[in-house]
Amino acid sequence: MVLVGLSFLNFYLYSLRWELIVKVLFKGKKIPSSTFFWDRMAGYALSYVTPTAQLGGEPLRIMLIEEEGVPKSVGTSSIIIDKALEISTLIIFISSGILVAMFDGRIDMAMKTVIGPIGLIMLFLVFWFYYTSINGIGFFSSIYKFLHLKKIKRLEHLETELNSFEKEMNAFYKHNPRSLLTLIAISIFTIVFILAEHFLVAWFMGVRLTFLQAFLASTIPYIAYLLPVPGGIGVLESGHASIFLLLGVSINAFAFVFIIRLRDFIFVLLGLIRGWHKGVKVMRKEFQKDFEVKSE
């Protein structure tokens, strides 16, 4: 129960970050914090059960927040900013673990050769994202141009769409420095909670992890959540097993991850209930609008 309580508090920080972004972008109707919390959980649940890594539930979040009176364009921008902060913080956290592992004598050279370049590439992408966003270049637009995707007929229209939502996102970073610092602080706290959760689960299993062991166990295996695998199933388990083995930690890695997944299951169940209840209501309303238009 302690782990679940800690995780709910951490999840509140995720929803608070999204709420603050929406408040900056949309100063209209006041939306209760509980709405952001449950809608965020609905998006998390859908992402968890679909093979789209961190992005599967975002269209659902846009639809749910639009029901609260937030324009679709604003909802889309808020979620892109929110996910950019979440993924970039996660990447920096994972890369930090990789950097520490590179100087740990217990990690063999073969492992370092694999994870080293991955860490450098991830850090470069985070740097490029913030550099292009703050300077008004556009992260996605720059990649679109670099890869010459305009030459592909099916992707010709993407440039206009990319420029449209990136304009609002870039303006947010440039004109709201204080809000950005607050959001970064919240993102850092969410990572600290992940570290605390790993230490706590191991402690419940009778294993006292050192700070370094807890840090490496809560960073490198989470590459699994960046892969197109539902919930990182299998990858997360094997990642923890490998790290614990390399660090010489005597613990059942699969039981360790199973405890974490039990917590995730509670969140997914609650999120799916929220998504179903509110999502069906929204779709029914849209269906009625379409029917009325056709009748006219």
C-alpha cells in the first residue's frame, strides 16, 4: 500500500504538469485538478496496453480535455509539450545511468559498447529538441527537412501541419521561462519518485540497495518504455535481470518487476474505466452532432 500511495503521489505530479501547461495556454474555463488526473490516467492506460510506447493514449487525452472546453489545437499543443518534457526527462535520466555505468568496473566492455552510443544519441536528441524549440527552428520540422521527406508525395502536407503546432509550442518555451522552470522541477521530482520506488520495492524484498545500485536499476532498464512494446513487457524484466546480475545484487528480478507491474495494473484498470466512461460519453455526443447536421 505504501508503494501504491507513493505512486499515486507521483502520478499527481504528472497530471499537475499537464494542468499547468494548459493553464498557460488556455486562460478560459477553470478545470478541476481531478479532471486532469483522471484524464491523464486514461491516456496512460491506453499507452500501456498498445504497442505505441509513450504516445498511444495521447489522442484520447486530446479528446477528453476538449470535452472540458479546451480547443483541440490548445489540447494538442499542451500534450506535445507535456510528453516532450516527460520523454526528455526520462531520456536524460536513462542517459545519466548509462554514463555512470560507463565508469563502473563491474560493467563489461561489450555492454558498454552497446549502451554507450545509445546514451550519446539520446542526449543529442534532447539537446537538439530544446535548442530548436527555444530558437524557433522546430524540432520535427528540422528532422523533416533533414530527411527530405517532402519528396515523398504522401508526406508533402506534413510540413504545414508541423509548422502550425510547433509555432505554438516554440512560443511556450520562449515566452514562459518561469513556467518552464517549474515544469522541469516537477519532471525531476517524478524521476526521484521512480528511484525511491525501486529502493522501496527492494527493501520490501529484504534487499538493501545502495544509491548507485538503485540508480542504475531505475535508469538503464527503462529503455524498455521507449520501445514499441506494450508496457515494455519482457524487455523491462530482462533489463532488470541483467543489471542486477552485473551489479552482483542477489534479488529475484522477475518478482521485483512483477510488484511494479501490479502497481501499473491498478493504474491501467482505473485509467481504462475512466477512458471508457468519459470516452463513450464524448463519442455519443459527437455522433449526435453528426446526426443533427445530416438531418438538416
